[in-house]
Amino acid sequence: MQFCANKLDKKDFFGKSDPFLVFYRSNEDGTFTICHKTEVIKNNLNPVWQSFTIPVRALCNGDYDRLCRCWMPD
């Protein structure tokens, strides 16, 4: 997978944002667990993250109907 973002909000007081993405897999009990975190792209409001692979077992334990979440912290 490869992700990018465009025109992110400037969150830092003195510089630009340092964005990264966090991917979560859902558990049987309804909670979520981190399964992957991208690298931090320093001072960039239009980041392009490096391509990466998440094994199906880590992302959804082979259940293609299982919910996943992606989050970009403020």
C-alpha cells in the first residue's frame, strides 16, 4: 500500500506538521490494536509515505470482512 495526503493543516507553532499514519485491527471483543505505524514525514503538509506491506494475518487475521481503522494524529 502507499498513501499520501494533500493540504494538511499546519499544526506546529514554529514549523509545519510532522504527519504519520497509524493502522488498527479490530479484535473479537470490539477493541482495536495497532498493527502498523508509518514513518514520520517531517515538516510536510503534502506527505507521501513510502510503500509498505501489512501481512493479512496482522491486519485482519484472514477475515476480509473484519473492520480496520487508519488514523492520523493531530
